Amino acid sequence: MANAPIMEELKDAACQVIASGRYLHGEQTALLEQEMAMLCQVKYCIAVSNGLDALRLVIRAYKEMGVLHEGDKVIVPGNTYVASLLAVSDNGLEPCPCDVREDTMNLDTCKIEPLLTPQVKAVMPVHLYGTPCWDEQLIDIAKRYNLKIIEDNAQAVAAQASVAGLNGTKVTGSLGHATGMSFYPTKNLGALGDTGCVLTSDEQLASTVRALANYGADRRYHNIYKGLNCRIDEIQAAMLRVKLKHLGQETQRRMMIARTYNEHITNPLVTRPAIFDDMQQVWHQYVVRVKERDRFMSYLKQNGVGTDIHYATPPHRQPCYSELASCKLPVTEMLAREVVSLPIAYPISQQDAIEISNIINDFKAK
Ligand SMILES: *Cc1c(COP(=O)(O)O)cnc(C)c1O
């Protein structure tokens, strides 16, 4: 949901924070944490400065707890935003990219085992584009090799993964041992600036993250860690609490747009994303694949349709990760060449999606 339609609600909430005189560590933050923990079915939520910090704090906390150590490796998907890897390397651990599946565009859990060495201590499933990354294989590998599962749920707030055995679904962010989330303004649940949160049901991890995010203090002027300042502003917590009330509606709108595109796009030059009926995808992005991507994107631009690429350069191809340049990730690299994100953010309507689909269907081979 964009902010314009709920401007008055946002203004009221901001005014209340200004009037309260309490800008950090206040009621809004505490209530946001309760509401997020409830929504995501975890015991603890720690609201923090941004999504990258949320992931950094999880890994740093595991280091303080003696669970992870410098030099350990963390399996990450090849197809992700670079922040997933930055959180790992910032802590002196090594990201170990694993290829992704063509259908989910997420971590291919069948390809994890060949990458395992005694140094691998964790795996980071990323629910990219709003599609949950979760299966029996991942659970099984994590159990057998005693790996921590750290979810990057920056793009999939309130998505549902199917959980075998439980005969049902579980919300992303509650699946692994700990989760980092982002409330960057363009995410499905976006603040009016930078914020994020850590989710976990592990009490020790939660209290370690909370202390680390507040200079390493477990109580006032008592520093048990050489910590950081990763706090969230009360104003942002208040903005997010307003946005949370509209999240369900926003998710439904995104799902409706995705279904509309999937029904109406029939051009054989364009590969649609899979809609899986055993999970709930929340469609942070609606990503198609087109071999002639440049020509497709300029054709759409000429017809007034703006598109984007998530992501043209995978992290292991970024200059800062030259040590990973030799990774062989054929599906990730194919996606990097072919993916195009179609408009899905508010205020795109069903009618817009039908019109865009028609334009797409008129795109011809050269
Ligand atoms: C946005 C994002 C992040 C980082 O979140 P910030 O709040 O921008 O720091 C991490 N991982 C993924 C997959 C993201 O999309």
C-alpha cells in the first residue's frame, strides 16, 4: 500500500509520537514488536534500523553465543539481493552461493549437499520476490548437518509456506531459527524510511540481538558486548503500525494482479512465474523471463510500461565478491540474463494488469 491513500492516518500517528516527546524505545516500538511477533507466529520480534542490520545482528548474535565463528560458511542462494551476502561477510563469515531452481527462482535445496564442508554452519533461505523457500529437503539437511536456518524474509512478509507433517502452512519468518526482515519503503510492508526487524522464538538469541542492537547493553550502562546502535525510531514504528492494518488488503491486491497477469499473458516469448497452490506467495515482484530482454523492455517503455530487473548482476558477479567469481551457478546466471519485473506495486489495478498483458501479447519475435 502506498502512503497517499492513508495520509491522514499516517499524519495522526506521527503527530501522536511528536506530542509524546518519546522518539526512541517507546510504546510504538513495543507494540510494533508485539504485532509483528503475532503476525509472524514467533515468540520474539526486535525492531531494528534496517533489513541488512537485522541479518547482521542475527549472525553477530550467533557468534556471541558461540554458535557461529569467523571463517564459518553460510549457504546463500545465488539469486538474491547482495544484502543477504553482506550480512554474512560483514561478520567475517563466508557466503557460499548455491544455485536456484528455475520454477521458484529460490535456493535449490537439492544442490546444497554437494556444497557442504565442515565449515558450513548455516543456510540462509531467501524468500525472493515473495515466494517462500521451504521444503522437506532443507529441513532434513539442516537437521542432519546441524545447520542454523536464517531466513531472509525482506521480500515476503506474511507469505505462507506449506509444512509437511503439520498438514498446513506456516508463515515465512517462523520457519527457521531466526529471520531478518526489511521495512524499506518499497517492500510490501514499508516504513517511511529505513527499518527492519529480527524474528525468532529462541529466547537467548532474542536477548542477545536486543542487547547488541543497543550498544551491547543488557541494562542501562552495563555493556556485555561491544555492540552497535541499530535502533528503530518511534515515528517509524508508528508508521508501520498504520501500514500493518492495511497489509492484508495490499497482499490480496498483489495476489490478484499476479493471477491476472498469469491468466492474460499468453505470449510464448514470455515465461510467466509459477503460482504454487501449496503456498501463499505475496508477490513483492512479479518476475517474467524473456530471452530478448533489452528489446522487450524498450518495447514496453515505448508503450508506457515501466519495468525493472531484479537482479541483473548476481552477488557472486559483483566486483566486491571477486572471490566468488568462479562459482558455477547456471540457473542463477540464466535468470540474471532473462528476468524482468512487471509493474505490481500500488496503484496498479486489475484493469492495468489486463492492459499491460495485452501490450505484452503484441510483442513479436524479431
Ligand atoms: C531489501 C532487502 C534486504 C535489505 O534490507 P534493507 O532494509 O534495505 O537493509 C535484504 N535482503 C533482501 C532479499 C532484500 O530484498
